[in-house]
Amino acid sequence: MYELGEKYCDFPRTEDWKRELMAIISRNTSDDMETFRDHDDDSDNVRKCLQEWYNLAADQAQDEDDPAASAAPAGHSSL
């Protein structure tokens, strides 16, 4: 499979350790399908996380627009 992609699709060569890791992940997925199955509440969780992410992005954009409001006190480093 990897050779086909390398030869005909100009994919970069996949290192052996990455191939082994992908094979292990594939086997684990097949062995334990319940872990990877969608749950009824997934869409609510995704929606909630996206909303939090949008709010965080909006807060950061607002801080960039008003540098005085987000300035750190003198003598302190902002990490």
C-alpha cells in the first residue's frame, strides 16, 4: 500500500516506525470498536467545545485591538 502511494502518487516515503505505528493503531481500532464508536452526546460536546474556542478567539482578538487592556504590569513577564 505504501509503495503504491510512493510510486504512483508522489507521496513521500513513510519511515518504517511510522508504518508500524499506523498498523498498531489500525489493529487496536479493529479490536476495540466500542472505543471509537460515536456516542449520542458527541455532537453536544463538540458544539460546546467549539463555542468555548470561538469565545476564546474573540477575547484574544479583543485584547489585540486594545493593547492597554492586556498589558502586563511593569516588572512581570507574560508567559
